[in-house]
Amino acid sequence: QLKKTEVVPLLMEWFVQQQQIICANPTEVAAKLRKMVAGGARKTVVISDFDYTLSRFANEKGERLSTTHGVFDDNVMRLNPALGQQFVDLKNKYYPIEFCPILTQEEKIPHMEKWWGTSHSLIVNEKFSKNTIEDFVRQSRIVFKDGAEDFIQSLDAHNIPLVIFSAGIGNIIEYFLEQKLGAIPRNTHFISNMILFDEEEKACAFSEPLIHTFCKNSSVIQKETSFFHEINGRVNVILLGDSMGDIHMDVGVERDGPTLKVGYYNGSLDDTAALKHYEEVYDIVLIHDPTLDVAQKIVDMIN
Ligand code: TMP
């Protein structure tokens, strides 16, 4: 059994040895980790994005995998190619805007609202049933990152709340977890867009407020205040994300403790400006990492 003072230097040493890890300010990271180790599991909460954070960005061949919304692209394309193409056209048009290095967030927001709004209207107008959507998830190309199942279950085992904060579709994440883990772990809380079903279990609306990539902050967290109040002793946050929109997901937490921000970078290595930006906003940047190893090591160290 290692002493509490020994674990942080060991983890920092391990970070240095891993090629996929960039840690721009190791002194600050070590200081945050020391506070987290001192606080232990009882003081910790994990807030994580889902798409391309808990789920994988690409398969071994480098082919892009699916987001939660992307479940509709693939499956609808098989059943109704004209409608499927509409989902794909939306993605081809708006995904480059979401990650455009030139536009500001303010300039991107109207485009994101249009993308989410149009995509959700297509889903509601088609009145997809709950069963059909569960089937879509079963046949989808959403893939957990390596170690994600163990990570989620180890948080549950140590009674550490996991907040899945997703601008994707929360029901799809729920079905995916049920299918992969057998049930949704008790410790898991969702902040996401939920498809609402009518009495025949057909999609009839989406929950409000709409959550898109760039409003994962105080604007959508208001209705979550009772949840954050319940966990108000949890002052140390591990935040996992993959985009610039994820870095304020901890605004609902009532405290002044540290947030350790771990960011998955899925972009091009030639895009040095984007990479530098990730290094500025995330404490730890993981380059094309298909695993949950770093987050798991941090949690293991805290317990
Ligand atoms: P998040 O990873 O921040 O939760 O954002 C969800 C992702 O879903 C975001 O990268 C855009 C993507 N998306 C689709 O792939 N298809 C869609 O129809 C919509 C609305 C979003």
C-alpha cells in the first residue's frame, strides 16, 4: 500500500512516459491531484461528456465512429435513404462549423441551434418508436472507449457520482449503457437532450432547454440545482471532455475545490493552433487516445 504522498509523484512520472499525454503545467496538475488524493472518493465527482469522450472517435482502421445523434444517420439510411441522407447532409454541413478554428463561439451558436433544431424535428416528425430507437442503438457504431465499462463500474463501486453531460441524446446513452452494462449504474446522472414519448411510445418532442455543444454551462444547468445541492460535499471534480464546449461543464458544482480537466484531442496533429488551444484550456490533453486509462488511474489513486 502506497502512502498518500507517494501516489502523485508516481502518477506524474507515468504521465511523462506516455506519448499520448500532454501536460502543459505539471506543477499545477500535481497540486490539483494532491488535493484530490487528500479529499478521497467521498469528495469527488466525475463530470463527463459522452460522444467521443466515453465513446470512441475512430475504429482501428481510422474510420469515424458514431455519435448518439449519428445513430439515426446510419440506421435511417438503411430504412429510408432519403431521410437518412438529410441527417448525413446536416452533419457534413455543420460538423466543420462546430470545430472551425476561425469562427468564434458566438458565431457558431446560431449554426448549432439550427443543426440541433433541424435534427430533432426530423426525429419527432418521423415519430420513431422507443423500440425502434433501442434497436438502432443495438445496431449502431457507438463503441465504448477501452476501459469505459470498468471505469463506470468502478465509480459506482466507490460511490463516486458520474454526471454524463451530453449535447447528444440522453435516451440513446441510457439504452447504450443498459445494453452494455445490463443496467444503468445507480451513481449515474444525466444532463442531456431527452426524447419525450407519447402514450404509444412514439417520439413526440424533446426536453427543454435544448443542449448543444456551446451551451453546456450555467444556461442549461439551472434545472439541475437540486442534484448539485445533493452532491454539495463533493468539492473535487474530474472533468472529461473532447471539445471547447466541454470545459465549463463543472459550473453547477457548489464549491471552490479544484477541477482537473482532461481533454481528448481527436483533431489533426498538423493543426498546431488547435492543439495549443487544447493545452491552454485542459490540464491534461490526450492525443487520439482510445482508452479511459488516464481517468481510471486518477480515480484509482484517489480511492
Ligand atoms: P457533445 O459531444 O458535446 O455532447 O456533442 C454532441 C455531438 O453530436 C457534437 O459533436 C455534434 C454531434 N451531432 C451529430 O453528430 N449529429 C446531429 O444531428 C447533431 C445535432 C449533433
